[in-house]
Amino acid sequence: MPVFTPTAPTARLPRALCRHTVLCPAADSPDRESAAVLVAHPEQGWSLLCNGLVAFEDTGDLLPDGRVVAPHRPV
């Protein structure tokens, strides 16, 4: 499975979605998973983060532009 390598910046969601004192990291930044959770569905295994990232409990991610980040659990 290919590993995500950023090629072009991913656009942030509108500022209205991120109402934090410090803006959440962009979806293509290395710390993308530290964004605030907007919607959590633990029974389904996913959460929507403030930067538009869909984070799955298996540590895989779906970026706002549709690209997939393979699961990256620590060894």
C-alpha cells in the first residue's frame, strides 16, 4: 500500500469550522491528527477532525481531497 507523500498543500476548511485560539494543523501537515475532533463515531471507528481529515481507529486517514494515508501504527 502506498505511503502518503505531500505533493500540494491541502486547503483548510473554512475558518468558521476551526474556532480555536490556535488554528488546527492543515490536513497535509505531519501533525494533522492533532486537530480538534468535530464529529466522533467510535462505534463506526472514525472521527472527522477540524481540518477536514477523517481519522480511522486503525490509524489510517482520509484527506479532504480524497487521498488515503495508510494505517501507521507504531511497531
